[in-house]
Amino acid sequence: MKSPGKRFILIAVVGVVVFSVAQLIVRNFYIMASVELATASVEKDSLRSTRQAQLSRIAVLEAPGRLTDIGQELGLEPLPLESFLLLEVDQ
């Protein structure tokens, strides 16, 4: 039969090994989460700059001066004021 001292040392060694393995597992998850966070951050920055570029493009396309120029190129003119009717509604 084993002596109590050897049994204690064996339990201590097994405990240290289990603790070390647990630390490695936690460290691995930490590293994986850090890599995923970095990837998501880069993708977020890319999407943010793409969105800003698209908003700028929309602003350019909807600019009144640009729309006026396009209308003139197509031969469009504003309707004369006489073509509008003003109606009053009583409530």
C-alpha cells in the first residue's frame, strides 16, 4: 500500500497538471476571441467607410445643381406658374 506522503504528492501533481491544462484551454479561447474581435473590428471599419462613401455619393446624386443640369441636358423646363391651381379647403 502506498504511503500517505506519496499519495499526497500524486494528488498534487495531478492537480497541477489539470490546472495547467485548464489554463491552456482558457488561454486558447482568449486568443481565439481576440482574433475574432480584431477581424470584426476591421470589417466594421471597412463597412463604416463604405457607408460614408455611399452617403457622399447619394448627396452628390441628389444635389439640386446636378439635377438642374441633367434636366437642362434632357430639355426639361420648369412648368409655367399658370399651370398650377391654388385650391382652398374649408374645414
